[in-house]
Amino acid sequence: MKPSITAIIIAKDEAEMIGACLDTLQWCDEQLVIDDASRDETASVASKRGARVVSFSHSSFARKRTEALKYVSTGWVVYIDADERVTPPLAKEILLAIELGHESALTIKRDNIFYGSHLQFGGWGSDSVTRVFRRSALSTWHGDVHESPVFTGGQRTLTTPLIHLSHRDTISGLKKTIAWTPMEAEALYQSGALPVTVWTLLRKGAMEFFRRVIQQGGYKDGQVGVIEGVVQAINRVLVYIQVWERQQNPSIAERYKEMEKSIVSEWKKGL
């Protein structure tokens, strides 16, 4: 009997991208979209493409990926992000692997497209994600920032890449920064990060740029590779600025409240 598979897409405000994503997943028996409180037409676009849409909002990506499993009735699942695209060769390789293979999970290499260019250096050329699972073998996901699957059985890596259309422009990149950096900052803060100073910010940004552009050869991708190195350095600095915010005592929020109270007190005294 031919195995069945459900495509799972976790989406928030992805009306622009999710339609084309679902178009590349019609080879799956079902398409399930977990809509994380989108304020645009994500749910409507997905429904018109024939996907089942479930509303579920949570700050943890691992929690959302786990929640999706409640609605799966097929023998296999494949997780795809709204800005990722499955090509026909990859779809064929996945279907062949789940029909003839004995593994419980499949890892897929990713071709990362940033600012319209395929980056092969700066740490992006070796990127891979484990996204296809035998449903009975996958129990949960853990980790709020870089979530990981918990499953039993073996796994293998496919040869055909998944296309990742990331950083389509600066604004879309900033949206990802807004989504991810607070979670990473919170994890660092909870782990007991040392007090953040101006030197910490300068050092972290410089180290990230050096690692991406020089050590991992991002300069070989040309101007785009260097620009992406700058973006990653900025993201690193923003993470540590948010760690610094959390380390303030009294908190920044408390300081603003005291300022508000002082202003109200002045008004009570009259003009």
C-alpha cells in the first residue's frame, strides 16, 4: 500500500508566500496550515488552495510544530515553511524514500536564496533540516529558538535540495529578526548570561561578521555574501541588546512607570 503524507506549514502573516508554497505541495495527500494569529489573508489564501487551516498561537515554534500532529491522520508528515519550495525532483525523492526506505526521518539539504542569490558560503552552504517523519515515530519537538524533533528510528539525508527563499528584501529580513531575536535573547538571559556592556555588543557583532564573512568564506559569495554577513552581525547585536534590557534593575518598564507617575503628580499640582 502506498504511504500517505501530510504537509504541515506553520504560518504567520504569510499571505504573500503561502499560496506558491502550497502549489508545490499538491503531491501530498493533505495540506495542513497552522495559522499563528495572522493579521493578513494567510488563512483565506490557504483555504482557497484547499488546505486545512487550524488557528493556534504560541511563542514557541516547537509547541506549534507539536500541536500540528494532533490533526494528522496520514502515515507520514513533512514540515515546510511558507518561504520554502519543494521542487518536482525533491517531491519524487521524498515519495520514493518513504515508500521503499525503512528510516523514520529524512533530512533535506537547503539551498538558501538571500537577496536573490544562492549563498554557498558564510555557513549557508552546509545547511540541512530534518523535516520528513513517519508519524508513529515522531513524538514531539523541543527548543524555543532552534527547535529539534524527538523521534525513534533511523534517518538519512536526501540528495535533492529544498529551496529556501529567505531575505527577499531588508524589510522581510527585519520581520524575521523581530520574530526570532526575542526568543534567543530570553534563552540567553535564562541561562545566566554575563552582564552585557557596550564592549560585549561591539565584540559580538564583530565576531559574527568575522565568522560569517572571513572564516566561513562569505566573501566568496560576493557583495551579497558580505551584506548578509553584516545582517547576521546586526542580528547578533540586537539579541544582546535585548539581553541587556532584561538585565536592567529596576526594569526599563518600571522606570517608565515611575516617569509616568511623576508626570501625573505634577499635573495634580496644577498649572
